[in-house]
Amino acid sequence: MKDHIKTHSGEKPFVCNKCQKAYTTKRSLERHIESEHQKIKYACDFCDKTYSRKDKLREHIKKILLNKSVLN
């Protein structure tokens, strides 16, 4: 609940040490670092798409699998 309240108060105590961008939650900062500074790529096994965030790859794969099950 504390994290949610920060979104309304504008408090952003988690600051990126590379670009000074600030976030309300530690997890948001971690995702930022992962996608913007570490340049990790997660590749789809079904197509040639890549994602900088693992959760976005998972969403993409769920859509593919859902579409396959609907078509079969």
C-alpha cells in the first residue's frame, strides 16, 4: 500500500545511478535498468521478435499460444 500511495504523492525515492531517472518503486527502477542499461534481450522461440523485458516476452508468448489454441 505504501508503494501505491507514492504514485499519488509524486514521491520517487528510487533513482537510476546512470541517468538519474526516478521511480516510485524499487521494482520499477530494476525494470528500467534491465531494459535501458543492461540491454538484455529476450527472444521469442516462435518468431523473430525480441523484448528487453522478460514479462513482455511472456505476454507475447501467451498471445501466440492463445491464438494457436483458438485456431486448432
